[in-house]
Amino acid sequence: MPDLRNPEDLRRKQLPRPLDYTYRPQLECRLIYYTDIMDQPEFSARLRVNTTAPGFLSKHEERAKKIGGFVDSNPYILVHSVRGWAEGIDPEKDPTVMAWWNDSRLPSQPCLSHPDVIDAVRRNVKAAAEKASPDSVFRVVQEDAPRCECDRCRAVWAEHGDAASAVVIRLVNQLARDVGEMGRPDIKIGTLAYAWSAGPPEDLPVEPNVRIQFATYHGCLQHGYGTPDCPTNVKMYRDILTWKGLRDDLIFWHYTPNFADYLQPPMNFESIGPQLRALHDAGMKGIFLQGPGSGINLPFADMMIYVAAHLLWNPDLEPMRLVNEFVDLHYGSAAPQIHEFLALVSRTIRDNPGHSNCNGHLREWGLSREVGLEGIEIFKRALASAETPEARARVEKASVGAYRLALGEYFKNEKPVPDEKREAIRNLARDLFRMTDTHNVAEYFEGRRMEVAKNNMRQALGMAEDEAF
């Protein structure tokens, strides 16, 4: 075979014609929320994902616009916002404008069937529409809080298959009609099918200028969508297809980590491919792939970014081929042991009968202390195989996941460490926190810094505050 790096061989090689190739991906937006990659616009562009968006590391906005891939996040990240649109309601004067749940009024969630709330939102949306630029998307989304369960809201659900989402869709439909009647049919009203509003309503058409973003929050991370062995995902994918039938302008908010345990090894490196392919087949126009955000430098985050970016560009790629490619390139001579560890994790999860979403306990994945201890031995061999300081650093960072598993329930102070295990657990904790400090691992849980984890571990070990491990 000719060496195509050699100009003489290249000239002798008959190249195929034509050389021009154009590929237009289905996804208009491919935004991966890992600070590790959003903080590197050039690398994001190389991986063909959106480099950044307003509000996300805006310090890179100008660079990102020059490089390509900069995206206006408004149409693709439909964030919780309805309380702001309801400006003008007065909960002190009339508490019933706020959601009724668990025998009390919620401070943040309005009652979306209350006439005063509906009037306030309509008034404010119309005022904004008068000044809006062409093709704007107004994000009118329930707050990240429980639903209202007042009699009026329940009556709306009952009209539409007992779906709580009906109160949301009725509201955004009205807003969509309002802006259309103002001569602004170009404005879309975007809302989120999330948590209590994920189930689609029956007998309630969705207006053509409404955009739905479906959040896969309650999906099972360890299985594909629509597979018969996962009833959780069968139901969720059925909901997705029903939403698709109601409105074909469908985008997604998808999740990759376990927000309750950032340090655990990745549990969905095999299932992420079938999941993204199913969303693509459902007509997905764009996606916000929520990773750990500010939880930087997590074990195997680099691998998950690599795999996800390639799958968002081409969902027909085989995810394990991408995993193997990354491991071989990234870990070099230590790659066989990394493959061995990932196979251990995969086997453990596959043999586990549970189903867990993105806020699960380790036991829901079958990830035990024993798996962690076995993983530590594998990583010791990987470190011995690594040939360069850079490779050893990469292996050590990846090993954080095994050490986290080996600390089990003691890590979060779910129970105290027995006296007979104290020395061994303390040694594991010392090794773990040395590595998280070395590799600048920021968080162990969504929004919780590593210092909190250290304090939890000290309490489980019966140590004094700030005592060194």
C-alpha cells in the first residue's frame, strides 16, 4: 500500500472522484455541558459540537463566534422561567396564585391554571413580542418545583387523560395564539416536557408555533430506549413518540452523569449510543446534553465527551468502537488495563437487574466496594504499564472512580466506619483525596465541592475537623 504521507506516493495514487463531500447533520444544535470542553472552543469545534452559548462561559463568546459553532442557546435550552413571566401577581394578597402541593403553597411555582397567573403571563409575553427580533423563541417553562395539585388544575388534567402537562400546554397554546394574532407568527413559545409534565396530554393539539423540549430526566441511564427489557424506557420512548405526533419541532434535554455521585465510573458508555440514536430517529432537531457542568476533571469525562460528540454528529456510529478508539489513543500502553476495568464496570451493570435515572445510588447500578477494590488492582497494573508521565497522570485520574467505589457508603457518611476497617478505609480516602487534589476534581455531587466530601469522610471515620487523612 502506498504511504499517503509521501508526496511521490500520493501523486501515483489514483484518488477517487469527485472529492467534494457535503454532510448536513440533522441536529441544528449539539451542545455538551461539560466545562472541560466548553472552556476550549477550538477543541469543541474540532469535535463538531457547539463551542459555547450565551450564559455558558461567556468569556469565550467572541473566540467561539470566530471559530464557528457558537449558538444562541435560547431556542435549545428551555430553562425554568414561568415565574418571571408571571410578574404582577401578588402572592401576599392572593396566595392561591401559587401552586398548592403537600397541603401548602409553594414559593416559586405559580398555579398555571389560575386566571390571574394566565393573564399576567399573557400580558408580559405580548409586551415582549412587540419588541422581539424575528424568529425569537420565548421560553415559558414550569419552575423546577412540584406541580400544583389544586382542584382547578386537577380538573384540567382530567380532561386530558389525567396528564399534568395539560395545564402547561393550555397556557403555551394560548400564548402562541396571542403572538400569532399580533402578526408575529414567527415567534415560537418554547416549553419543557420535564418531570411532572413529561407525560403528553390526550386530546389537546399543540399550536404550530410551540416548541417542545423533552427532558429524559426519568429515563433509565443503563438501557437503550424502546428495549423490552427496560419498562422505564419503553414508557418514556412511547411518550416521546406521542409528543412527536403532537408537534414535530422536538428538541431534547438529555443527561449523561449520575448527579448524585460524580466520581463513580461511567455507567452509560454503552447505552448512550442506542439512546441518542433513538432520539435522532424520533426527529430530534437539537439537543442540550447535560453533563456535570462545573464538576470538571471527573474520571472518564474526557472519554464520555469524545463518544457523545461523535454520536451527535453521526448517531449510526458504534459507541464501543468510539470507546475503544479513545482508550487506545489516550492511554497508550496502559490501554489493555483500562479496557479491562471498563469491561468490569460494563459486566457489573449488565448483570444488575435495576433501573436508575441520573440521580441514582451506587447500589442501583450494582457498583459495590468489591468492584472498586478489584478496579484498584487493575489500575495498579495500568500505572505500571504506562510509559510516560502524561500517560500515568491520565491513568491515575481515571482510577478515581475505582477508589470512590471502594469507599462505598462511607464516602458520603451514610454510615460510620467500623473500628476494624478504619485504617484501611482511611488509607483509601487519603489516596482518593490526594488524586482529586492533584487533578483538580471540582465536585463529587452536583453543586457540592470536594471539601464537603472530605468532611463527610472525616465524620464517617470519627476524625477531627480538618484533621489530615
